[in-house]
Amino acid sequence: MFIILLLLLIPFAACQEVEFSTRPNNVSILLLYFTQRSTETATILSPFGLWSLMSAISFGATGDTYREIFRAFLLFTDKNRFNTNYKTLIDTVFKTPTSGVNVANNNFIFIDTNFNAMERDYKNFLIENYNSSVVYFDFENLRATADRANTLIRIRSPPVTNVYTIEDFRGSSLMMSNIVYFQGVWSLPFNMSNTRLEQVNGGEEIIPVMYQRGKVPYSHLDSMKASVMELAYGNDGKYCMLIITPDPNVPLMTVYKKFEKVTFRNIFNKLQNDVNEFGLKEIDIKLPRFRKSSYHYLKKPLNDMGIYQAFEPELARFQLIAREPIYIDAIEQKTDFYITEYGTVAYASTPGRGNSKQTAQDIAPSNMLLFIIEKTTTTIIFGGIFP
């Protein structure tokens, strides 16, 4: 037996919650780094979705399998304490209404009707603590299973569609999935009439670039040798996009590695301190309009983070999930990311058998870091490295 593990991809919080949110953020920074290093191309992920899913998986693991996941994803040994903090963080990031923003983190468990080895306690644990939808399908009817799974996801996680193919269920007994999506309207929308084509990547490509003049937080980060701009979504500034660009002659990954010492709380404090001291000054805002669709196979990045046994049929130990030997067959994430004059649409999902080829419209910007963040907890919902 095996699991195909597919990653589909607020009012002021208490100090304990802010501290807890540094755990998924630290994992997010590492995962983005190792994924980009493994592909050496533009990388955009929803690392929070993977952290959420793997934390749930960890509570079904034992022995060295558990210890590897525990260390890599910075989890608590106290399960009850972790789950309490996790629920609070999820409520803050994904369940507090904000005008102009729609964001969600949904978990799904699909079980073959012929698979009777699933531990009931673990299934109930996921339902209670991770708000997971548990659905039984006859995996022998591959077409019907894929169609029904896609219908369920379309209902619970619009605009995500056509996530699964029949190959995702072939040979599997249990599938655990996560979908994260974000839709946000700019607080200061761009005027389409100001958008113009520009050459990027040394003149090899042409991409639409949006322009406007506006008052937004903008600072130079001496500690990172880079500049940062904050673009807000909705009407209350709860969610924003941070755009970080390196100083001249400073490599992008040199800037990224500064996250070893610089936190997003540091960055937001710098932005706010500059606003307090100098006020919001009107600046030229320049942002590429683009769509980026990609698949990332995450086994190698997770190996780099220290997770090995979970992928090995002879070594994986998930006795708390099932009474039969199971292991993780694959972890892959598909992301779709759109930036337009009106806002941003982003979602992470997995059809299971991805195609990494770009489409004609799939042209990304260069030489920038990009993050969609919930500000009160500084949680990274989506992050991108565009070398």
C-alpha cells in the first residue's frame, strides 16, 4: 500500500500566536530556497499549504519518520498545544473576513472504499483539528473518482478546477491533499491605460508593465542590500504583497540569504518606522503584469531539509495512520499566479501528473522576491523567487 500525497496546491494577535507563526515562516523560507535551487528557475509556491499538510502527517508517523518531519517542519512535541496554536493561526490568516480579499486553506482526505486499514482515531483527529473533508470513493472506477474529487474541490475551493486526473488515483488507497487560494483586489488599482510593454531578461522577452504614482510604504533595507515596497489588498491592510528588489550589482540570492537573520517582522517595522518619520511619500510604482504557472516536485527539496524515510517503502513508519505499511509516493505542487491591474489571484493545487512547460503567456518578471502576507502574524501565504 502507499499514499500519493498531493499538495494542491485580523485584529492584533497575541504574542504567542505571532511566535507560533514564525515556525511556518521559517519552513517557508527554507522550502522556497531549496526548491529554487533544485530548479534554478523562477519559483513560486504556497509553502504554508505544505507545512499544514506535513504537520498533520507528522502526527501519524512514528520513530525516525516522525523525528525527521518534526525537525524539518519545526513542530511541537505537545500535540494539544500545537493544535491549539494551529487552529488560532488558521482562524486569523484564513477565516477573518476582509473586504476585497478571499483566502482559504482546505484539506481533503480521499479514501478507497476497499481500504479498511485507516485508523479511525487518526481520521477523526484530522476532521477535528484540521477541518478536513473525508470522502470515500471506489478507486477502481478511476474516471468517476477523479470527476467527483474535482467537483468537491470546485465547490469548496473556487476558482480551483480540474485538479485531478485518473492517474492520480491509480494504484493508490489513500490520498491527502491541501488547497490554498488567494484572491485580492489592490487597495490602489492600476490604470490599464498606463500599462506598457517592456523588454526583460536582457531583451529576450517582452512583458506588460503596470505603472502608477501613489503613496505606499517603501524603504531601503541596509541589512539586506535591497529595497522593499508594500502594496495592500482590500480596505484594511490586513493582507499585502511585499516586493523586494536587490541593490545594483547585488545578486538576488545574496539578498534572499539575509533571511537567515532578517525577519518579516523586522521588515514591517522598518516600513512603519519610515512612515512614522517621513510620512507616506508619493512614488512611482512599477509592477509587471504576468501569469506564472508551474509544477514543482518537492521530494528533493524535502530531502535537502532532512526528510528521507517517509519516502522509502521499507523505512517509512506511519502506524498511527493505517494498520498496513504505507509511505509517501510523491509530493508535488502546482501553482497558478496572476497579477493584473486589479489585483492578484493565486492558488496551489496538484493534478498529480504535471507538465512543467511554460505557456505562451507564462512569462515571469526577473530579479525580485515577492510575498503575499497576512500582516498581523506575518504569515507567508505565497512566496516567489524570480532570478
